[in-house]
Amino acid sequence: MQDEIGRYTEMASHILQTHTDHEMVALGDLLPNELKALKARLQRVENVFLTPNQSSSEATPHFCRHGFGVARLCVSERRSFVAPRACPWCTWCHTAIAMRATRNHSTTTTTRKSNTLSTPCLSPCNRDRTGDLCGRRCPTSLCGGAQASQEERQLVTTLVEKGQLEFIGGGWVMHDEADTSVYATLNQMTLGLQFLNETLNVRPRHEWHIDPFGHSIFMAELYSLLGYTSIILNRVPDSVKQQMRADKSLEFMWRSPFSGREIFTHVLDTSYSTPALPAFLSLEVKVAMLVAICKEKLGWYMTDHVLVPFGNDFAFQNATKDFASMDEIVDAINSNSTAYGLTIRYSTLSEYMDAVLSAGVTFPSRGGDFLPYIACSPCEATLCFASSNPCGVADSFWSGFYTSKPAQKLLSGVQDASLRALETIRALSLFLGNGNVEEALVLAKNTSAIMQHHDAITGTSFTESYNDYNVRLGKALTAGDEGTSFMKAAILCSASPVTYTLSSDSVSVLSGLTEANIAVVVVQNTLPHDMLSYVSVQLPQDVCVQVLDAKMATVGSQVVGSMVYFVVQASAGGMEVYYMKKASCEEQKPVGDLAQFSISNGAIELNFNATNHLVGWSSPTSNGSHSVEQEYIQYVERKAFLDFNVCDGTNVYTFVPQLEDTLVLTPKKLHTTITANGPLVWEVTQTLNSYLNNSIRLFKPLSSDFTDQYSNFVEWQTNIGPLPSDNASSFTSSFRTDLSTDSFVTYSNGIYPMRRTYNSSILLQGNTYPLVGGAHFDGASPQTTFSVLARRPMGVAAHGGIMEIMLHRRLPILFDPRGDDDSVMTDSVLLGFVSSGMAQPITMATSMSFTSPPTLHFADVHVLGLDLLDVHQDVFEVAFRIINGGLQPQSVDVGAFFKLWDILAIQETTPDYQEVHENFKGDDVTVALNPLQLRSFVAQIKTNQL
């Protein structure tokens, strides 16, 4: 197992060097270096396609454009195919023939039956799961593995129909709300709801979200969009919960401030466990205890109905015994209900909600989120205790998990980006039914969904689960690469016997580079607009390359250390082919032993003082010059009096620094080296100690008017780890600016802006919030914004012009190995001083490839998911979600997404694509999007290429 983990970890380290959110770089096999002959043959031919059953005197490469205007290098196959398509871009370019799945198709029903999970598992596979897909057996994982018998299915269906069994929630997991992205959350909800719909024709109406460590405002938006009636919460800050009890507001209408949508919300008054009724007590005592508990709870709500949870973690291991015991208590109360003043019944959540919502009560309305979470405030001695200071009341905030296990958080985001690329190429190429690709897609979706669990992405799992998650991520990344490689017909279609494979492991591929061959580099742009961006590819040691475009013309590039940087232009939603040729190394010699100096890319100038600390920043969009300083800080944390005590001291959940032991790691004199000085990249590297160094990187702007991302942002890369194990500690990077502010903005789940005001009455950990995608704060006039954009979740706090982000944690705590993280992190954030009018971090983050999740955007409208659902008689169903990320209403021509295809109809649906809101005919569909409004669609399209 450890060898397998090590293998996937090593593989993932290569992937991290090349995968960004909207640029997926893959390298193909090495080609013979017949450059002159190739250059003459590789002439772009517009709209000319060689059909697979045409003969050709030789396998001649062609450049062709169709669909979304993607440049693709294809080589015709000299063979006949069943049902060939006209363009080599299609799946028939490969030697295996992709089967097309067919299913019942409807455009008028209000509940959709389409489901990609079942697509590969149709006849003959669905009969005995031995059917053949593309020359291989149908994968068991796609067909459901060990399936229930027909009798078992009928029993479950009957129980559901009678109301004896109810599905609530419906997602693949109970997802975390702080560290997850909108994209990944929608994916896991869609996966679960599609499964329930396809398997049992069931759709939940209530969400049971009682264990995530704090609650995000996105939940009010999400579940109202899904059409749910209610959501049940639990982990709101304890001080808030106590106030809710006092004013009977544990039930309220949770309102999204962005769309105005709201959903009925119930907060559990204590916890999600059965009230403590010890088995050794007599029945009479247990009855009296439960009656007293219920009457106390009744005083905290506005109706005469009380919800009492029955169960807990790992409960019902002996369900017969549990129910028999509770039956005695319930029967005893109900047989004398007049005397006790109440009756008790076993109830589904729907029965309780129906009773409450029909009680004629007007519930209060509230907005906002419930972060950060604190479990005990003030302390209840039965829950939290220590020797001298029970519970540590005011300081055990659950803000540590925003950063815990950072390497796995980053890898999870990379896997989401890989999934996004796989979905996009599959949807845009209308590639459906091939077993290899479908298996890769299912594995990628399942893994992404599992990683959103509130003990996965949070970094709070135990070692065995943590290792298993890493293995799953590694397998999903490998499968995603193989799935994209299988669709290499979209880019490289080869005549036998030559074959091409694509790999994101650039080091392995380029290690075989010689004077006699060249490497193929394929860059995928998952954005629905043209991309102009820098791409980096990791090189083997002592290997340098020359980069060529598709016409074999030299592309400007620069080797810095082990990376080669070059500019890529790629069409919307498309791919571009580049080549790498071995070249002599002319790497710039590093310059060290520096005094006062500056670096500039022509737009941004960074100034360093005589001790080599960053002190100043100026750029055309920063409203003048600004002072900026950076420090790395180590917070030594207080260990709990008792291990596993989540209410006192630090652990993977909480962040409890002993502020008197805070250490500034940045030395008075920094050892600094200029490792790159143009013409494309400027880089300064600084070493602080044996486990900490950083690189500051500028790129040559790609626009003359300084409006591109490289004119506004600096890349700050930190390499940290393994951390010292002598103390439980968290490590942060602090940026001190000359902007004065007491509030800052984070983006819930990477999209929804939440203004945070620093509360000086509580400690740093209570003012730390999740950073997903980006955070910023504004200065005084002239209006300037300081923004930090991140690729993976982490904690952030800001106050008085200082923004502090938590990079890594190591918590060697006896009997709780979860926090003893000895991983090495190499990760970057982007820093920017920009005019406040430009401060749209969601857009900027997307443009810079640093947003998590990967989003597509054009103007201020973003695409959150693009998925090919189904095909029936040459009519394809392509699903997508769009959101307005700007501050102004937008009108969007939905039909423009598929302008080169014939659109038969478009349906507006719930975000999981299962329930239809409205049917549109034809392609003239323009919809309005209010700021931050999310809408979902399924388009039925027909392509003339078939």
C-alpha cells in the first residue's frame, strides 16, 4: 500500500507542475524530426475533412476547424468504419469504434430521466454486465457492481411509496461548506440526485446537513435552486445557537442576499444525537427524563412540534435493541399523554416539516453564514473540560481545518481541473458511449464527489482514510489522463502502426528527447473564449527546449530552473498543438549578494530594500506606489488537556495559537537571488531556512494597455516543509500594505462575496475565514484594492491593511495522528494592487488559472460545468450551468454556446439537470442573469457533421 501511495504521490507532483484550472497541458509521444518535410505538410486547411473511408496515398496530417473553432492535428486512417463521421475530430478516428448509447428521450416531461451514470451500461451490458464496449468488457464499476435483486428493489420502492423510508439530502456525500467550491459541490449533488432518480425515481425535498463544521450562505442558494423545502443545520457557533434558543429563532427563513431566494431552515437545538437516556436507569426515570427534555426543547421553538433526533455516529449497530428500548419509552408516554402533556411518534423529516409549515406561524428571516464555528461558548462542563480553564471558552474556533492537510486540498483541486477538462472535451466532441472514456469519467466524478465530504477536503480524516483519498485521487488523475488520451483523435489521429499517447508527466516524456525527435505538446483551453496565457511545462534535469507552434515557427519561450514558460493562444473551448525540440541550454546565471534592487516587467515594479525585503509596489492600475511587506509567521498552538477534545486546544479542526509564542520566521537579512531577468519572466528566489523558501515571479504583459492579468498580479510561490515537529504549529504568510481597513471580502465557495469585519474583542482564530478562490480589501481614496488569489482552500484573516493566509500546519499530538502532516508544499498565490473598479476577484482568478474550481467565463458570465448527457437518434443532450459573476445584470444568448450546431430545443432545469423549469424551442434563447444568479440548461443539438 505504501508503495502505491508513493507512486501516486510522485505522479501527482508532476501533474501539479502542469495542470492549471483552464489550461490542461499534455505531451504526446516523440515524433521523428523531419522538420522541413513536416513544415511543408502542416499547412492549415479550413473546413476540409478527410472521411475515414476515403483512400489516401499517405497518412497526411491536416489542420481543420469546426465545432468551437479548435485547431486540431489529425491524420486520416486508411480503413473503413461502421457509421463513419465526416471529420477526424470525431471518435471514429481511433481504431476502436465508440458505441452510442440510446435511451428514452423526452422534451416535455417535468422530470428528466437522462443520467450519464447509466449511459455505458445499456444493452447488452445491462443484461449480464458482460457486454463489450470498444473491444473490452463493460466495467463493473459503471454497471453498479453487486446489484440488488429485483425483490430487494421492489421492497425499497414500496417502503418509499408508503412513506416508511425517506431519502433526505441526496448528494453523493454530506459535503463540507467552507473549503468546497461551487463547481465541486454541484458535481457531488448532481451525482447523488441522478443516482436516486435513475435507480428509485426518488427526489429528496429536505437536506440533512448536520455535521459540516459551520455553514455557508451558498447552501441557502443551492437548495432553493434544487427545489428543496427545507434544510437542517447543526454546527452554528454555539453563542449564536444559544441566542436562537432564547428568542425562538432556531427555525427561520434563510435568505440568500444575492438572489433573494430563501429556504426554511431548522437548527438542531443541541446536537444530532439521541438524548442521553442511560440503559441502566428504570423505564420510569427514562420516561421522565425524555418528557423533561422535550418540554425544554418546546420552549425554544415557535410551534407545538419538536424534532428530537434518534441516532448518532455509528448508532444502530444493534438496531433491534435500540428500537425495542425506545418503543418502551414511547409507548409509556403515549399511553398517558394527557398527564405528560405530549405525544411522541416516529417520524420522517417530511412529516415533521409538513406539521411545522402548516402551523400558521410566520418565521423570522435572516441572511449571512455561520462561520467560523465554535463548539462551546460558554462551556458546558458535560461537553468540554480541562484542568484549570474548562473548555477554553473563547478561543477554540474551528478555523484550522480551512488549511489542514494542504497537499491533499491542492491535489483535490487538480483532480477537479482534470475532471473539468475531461468533461469539456467529451461534451464539445460529442463523444459518448466509449467504455474507456465513460469509465474514466465515472471514476473522476465519483472521486471529486467523495473528496467534498466534510472529513475529506477538510483534512480531518484519520491516516488510513487520508492515504485512501490520496490513492483515489491518483487513480482518478491517471484515469482522467487516459480518458483524455483516448480522445486523442480530437488532436492526433494516427495511421497504424504509429500511435500517440498523451501524458501530463512531462518529465518522463521529455527525458527521451534527442536531436532526432520532437515532442508534441497539446494545450487544452476549457474557457468559452479565446485564451492568451503563459503556460509552464516541467523539464527533466539539464534538458532545455525550443518551443514551436503548429506551423513549426519558433515560439518565444524562457527556461527558468526546471520550467519552460511560453505564451499560448487557444480558441474558445479548444486545443492547440505545440512542439518541443531539444536545444542547448542558455539559462541565465543567477545573481546573488544583492543590495537594494528592483525588478520590473514593464507594468509592475517591485522594490527591495538593502536587506532584500520587499518594500514597494507600483503599477499603472494601482493608483500610484504602495508599500508592501511580507513575513512568514509560526504560531505555536496550545495542546488540549485531553486528546480528541475538540473544545480545548488545537487539533485538525481548531486553530488555537499561543500568541505569546508567536515566531517571525523572516530573517533581518534575506538570502536573495535573481534567477530570471526577462525577456518573458522575472524571478527572485529567497531562502529563509532549511524548510522554507519562496520565489516572486513577474511575467511580460500580453496587452499594450495594461489590462491583462500579467500587468496587475505577481505570482508568489512558497515552498514549505517538512515542518519541524517539536511543536504543534501553524504557518502563515502575512502581507502588510499601506491600505487602512477593518473589513475584507472572502468568496463563499469561490463565488459569493461575503464582507467580513474584524472583531477585536475575539482572538485571531475567531477572525479567520475560509479562503476559496480569493479575498481582498479596499483602501481609502484613491480607491485601491489589494487582492490575494489562491489555487486551494486555506484560512485568511485581514485587519488594518494586513492580510494573513495560513499555508501549512503540523500538529504532532499524542493519540491523534491526524494533524502530524510532514508533507512538502509547493504552491502559489497571486497578489495584486488594482483599482477598486477592477476588483472582481472571481473574474481575475479565473483569468489567471488560479481559481478553484476551474470555471469558464466570458465577460462576467461564467460556465460552471459542461456535460454531455445523452444521445438519441443523432440528437445530443449537452448540459451546462451559467452564473453572472459581475455586478450588473446580463443578457446571455444561450444558443451562442452551440452556434455551429443545429439547436432543436433548450430546457431550463434545476442545477442537477433533473427537473425542467421551462422549455424553449429553437436556438433563439436569450436569458437574463442578475448579479451572481445561477441558471442551468440542457440543449438538444443536432450536428451536420454526422
